Amino acid sequence: MAKLLIVEARFYDHLNDLLLEGARAAIEEGGHKHETVTVPGALEVPGAIALAAETGRYDAFVALGVVIRGETYHFEVVSNESARGLMALSMDGIAIGNGILTVENEAQALTRAKRDEKDKGGEAAKAALTMLALRERFGS
């Protein structure tokens, strides 16, 4: 049984609730345990995962959040840099599932967040578990 940490960037409560529902369900259906921490935004997710990984208390991590395109360049910065940070951590051998949605509008986010549609929260949790299994397989 693995212990996962879900790190959520809570900005859109109703969307995050859907992502969390999917992630938690996927983890529990797999027979694993989880905790959840909340950070201010998507840019803080990689840093929180890095801090938590140093403790050795978690086997894998699920990154959740929603970034909706606005009228400024900020969307690109947040989208790109949060993904870059997560990728850097994964290249260091940390098992992470990336469920940070980067979308054009709320309708796209809803479709991706709902469990009975695209269930990106659940997919991110399953990805984290898959990466954990690979890390164990390769002896890291």
C-alpha cells in the first residue's frame, strides 16, 4: 500500500473539488492512502512537492489545479513553469501525476474535471501510481 500526497492549487473551489474527488477515488480504489495539502497557486505546487519529498513520508504525488487563460501573459507563465517544475522533479525520480488543468475557459475545465467525463484528477492519481510502480521496478 502506497501513501500519496495530493498537492492542490485551490483557486476555483468548485473545479478543484471535482479534481480532488477523482484523485481520491482512484487512490482509494487502488487500496492506497492519501493526504491533501493546499497551496495558493499552480506555481507553488512543485515547491510543495519538493519539500514533501524530502521528508520521505510519501511514495508518490498528485498535482492538481486549474489555470484558465486570461487576457495577459500570466497564463503562459503559470502553465509552463508549473509543468516545468513538475517535470524537473519527475526527472529526479519523484513519482508524480500532473493533474493541473490548463484550459481556455471554465467549460473546458468542467469537462476535464468531472469524474463521469474526462476525470483528469483520477487520471493524475493513476499516473502517479504508474510512475511509482516503474520506480520500484527499476530499483530507484
